[in-house]
Amino acid sequence: MSFTKLILKNPFRKKSRAILSITGIMIGIMVIILLGAITSGLTEEMGVESKNTEFFIMNNTVENYGTPANMETSALDNLSSVKGINQTAKLIDGSIVDGTNMISVEGMDADKLEFMGVTIINGTKYNENKDEVIIGKLLADNENKTINDKLKIKNKEYTITGIFETGNINNDKAAIISINKSRDLLNIDDDKIFLLQVSIKKGEDIEKIKSEVENKTPEEIKALSDASELESVKTILTMVDGATFAISILAIIIGGLGVINTMLMSVTDRTKEIGLLKAIGWSKKRIVFMIVSESIILTTTSFILGSIFSIAILYALEYFKIFDASYPPKIFIIAFIVAFIVGIIGGLVPAIRASRFEATEALRYE
Amino acid sequence: MSENIVTIKNLTKSYENGHIKALNGINLSIRKGEFISIIGPSGSGKSTLLNMLGALDTPDNGEIIVAGEDLKKSKKLNEFRAKKIGFIFQLHNLIPNISTVENVELPMHSHGIKTKNMRKKALEALKFMGIENRANILPTKLSGGERQRVAIARALINDPEIILADEPTGALDSVNSKKVMDMLKKLHKEKNVTLIVITHDLEIANMAQRTINVLDGKILE
């Protein structure tokens, strides 16, 4: 029998004790995974990651608000020298009043639609050289339009090639066409846009890049992000993170004490056996290694079961549409590290105690 | 005349700050391959002497050299026990949740032997003890005599130079006691191992080539 097999067998000698111990640690592991998954789900839901990696550049003067485009593209000529920018997309944003109807028209490059958060749920993108348009789902429902229908804007008919969703009620009432077509519709000069959406490369400091952008553009040009929304989301998530951390620490302490107790009882039960192992030449190091490994087996089993149950619960939450969880590997790695550390700490105290047994005393133990 | 495997000079050991003198100036020589029995009343010091021989306990004073190892000075007592000594206890001390053959394999773990070779050697030892058919069952399913034979197989697995048996038949009935002693005699004869047995049973003591009588921590001449 290999040493590994012996280590795998030992923790399960007293099954009820092992089950209790595993259950205790498993609950702690589940708390870590579930709270981690919920926090991560919230982060994704609220778009914190994208909010933290995206900003927009616009002419931040009073005159610009309410106009479809008032920023000259030449003002952005120096932007190419700003390091850390990943992607940019131009936006023109206006409204057309046709009698009693008002329609929001946005101009975007067709290849930037996804980047701008536009998801086509039916049909395709527009061809920028043709009179084609995509319309928001709410607009399609209101106007009873679908793909291949015609949409009349300012006496001109556009073919609807797709229906989109953005998750924003106002945007989903809009029509999107190419930048050039929107300039024609809204009577905008060729060198003007409303804003430039910017995403930064992973790991870059958004505030530093925003500051650099402002330094390299005229004074009225500002790099902005929706700070108030981001901050409130961040505050909520910081609180959830804090709670997760506190509960995780509690889980570690309770789980750790549980493992120490289980392993101490196990070592006491096996006093005579440990005396025998010493008598047949096992070193202190080997005995410590065996007991710590047994403890790690218990906590690793807890981790595996805790992960399975957590995933099952999260699936159930998603199935019943209660919550959209997220499963980043990070939370499982953290849970495993916690389980491993609890295993080492929980096993070390009893292991050191066992290694100090005098063989002659241990062999006489009743 | 064969060489000494045990040389003990003026060995003393006391407990509780010297109030209890377990060994009080022991002098003893044992030749290689000898079968020795140690007798004496309870508390006479015979188990302490056996523990000293097996490096399970350390002396206060005196000299003890076993199988070429100075046990008072040696820093490698684990290795010494693993390689040179085989222990048999009154209670077999088998681990209950692993099979008979796995129990026999235990002393080989500190030798870095491959699992396959460990199994082969353990089965041979069980065969030598006549219980190879009990190899894969748990010790709890064995009779008292069988358990003690497994313990003997475990003691001889590393081909030790000395086997130390502390009342090996103490917990057995007369039939099983005879079987176990027959096995120990076979082991002594066929493997030429030095056998040192503590016993209260004079019949068993008389099976040995020499009997040492211990009283009040001293060997009676």
C-alpha cells in the first residue's frame, strides 16, 4: 500500500466525525463561493468592469448639449499619441421632429455597434453605402415594424435591416444609421461628431489616460465617465465585498477550529498507533506530514463538495430567474486556497502534538 | 564463538527526578543469533530494558551498543529502529482500517521501497507465518493468534538483526501461545535473528537458550 493510499484512508475511519467536519468546512466554502459569485454577478450586471475601462470625450460646453454634434474631429488629432487607448467609436446623437412625431437618430460606424453596446437581436447591420437603418426594439414595437420594412425619416425611406437592444430604454427607441447618413439627416458638418467613446487597454489607469487626453486636446474638450453611477455601484460592491471577506474570515476560523478539533480527536484516538509508527522507525517529519495531509484531504473534500453544491444552488437561482450569477475561476481558486490553508493550520497543531508523543508512553496509552 | 550484538555496561535509568530507579546498573552481553528470555516481576525493569534495546527510550548513564550503534550518542535512532529492530508487542497494535498485508507493509514506508515490491515482500512474510490466505482482510476479522502472527510478520519485514518481543503471548490462550512461540522459534532458527523475549511464562522462558532474571532494575546472577 502506498503512503498516499494510507493518507487517503485515514481521515474516513470515523465516518460520522469526518462527515460533520467536512460539512462544517463545506458550509464555509459555499459561503465564499456563493457570495463571490453573487458579487461577481452584480459586477457584471451593473457593468462595473466596462464602466471602469470606458469613458467618452466631448465638447463639454453648454452649447454642445442639445446639439447632435459640436466637437470637431480635428480636436482629436493628438489622441493617437495617448498610450493605453484600446478602441474608439464616434457618435452622433440627434432628434428629428416630423410633424407630431419625434425620432431619435444616432450615427455610428457599423463595425462599432457591438462596442457601443448595441446587440442586434433580429436581422443584420446596415450597409453604410445604402439607405439602411437598424431600429431599437421599443421603436419597432411602437411603430409595428420589422426587418425589411421601410422607415420614413424626413421624407426619406430607409430599409430596416435589423432590430437591436441596448438595455437602455431611451436608446431602444432610437434608429441607428451610418455616421455619414446621420450627418446628412441632421445637417451636420463633415468634421463634427457629438462624442467619441473610448475604451482602454486592460490594466491601464483610466484616470491617468483621461488626464492625458485632456492635456492633448483643446480646453473645452473633456474626458468624462459617469462617475456618480460608477461610484454608487462601487460603494455597493465594496460593501458586498467587505461582507464576503468578513464572512469568509469567520468561515475560516470556524472551519479551522472544526478541523483542529477533529484532527486532535483523531490523533488522541490513534495515540497507540502513532507510538507503533515511531517504534517501527517512522520519523517525526513523516508523522507530521501524514496528519497534515489527512487534514488537507478533509478540507479538499469539503472544497469539492462545497463547489458542487454552490454551482447547483447558483444554477437553481438562474433557472428560477432569481439571479444571474457569474463563475469566474478566481472565486474557486480563492475557496481552494482557503480550504488548503485551513487544512494546513487545522492539521499542524495535532500533527506537532502527535510527533512529540514518546513512543513508550504512546504504546501504553489506553 | 559469535560476536556480541548487544553490549550494555552500567546502564541506569530513572524516572520522576530519580525517585524511581527503573534500571540500576545493568551489564549485559548478547551474542548475535542468540535466543534470550527476560523474566522478572512487574515493575522490575524488564520492559525498560527492552525499550532501551529498541532505542525507544534513552539511558541516563552507562553504555549501550546494539547492532553496532551506540544508542546513547546516535542521532539516527529512527533509522536504527527501522533497519535493525523488529518489535512485537503483547497487544498486536495492528491498524484496524487497513488490511493485514498493508499492516505488514508499514515498516517499509520509511525505506522508499516501491509499492509493488512492498506487497511482494509482505506476502512472503505472511506466507512464512502461514497466514497468506488472510492477506486482504481487515485485522478485526482475525483471531488473536492470527493477529499476533501478522505482528510477527510486520516485525521481520525489514530483515532486522534483533527481534524484541514484549510478552508476545501475554494476551493469547495456550493453543495460540504455542503457535506463536513455534513461529518465533522458526524465525530464530531459519533467519538466524537475535530474539529477545520478555515473558512471565516460565515454560516460554525455558524455550530460550539463556534466561535473564531482572529484579529491581538489576540482573540477577
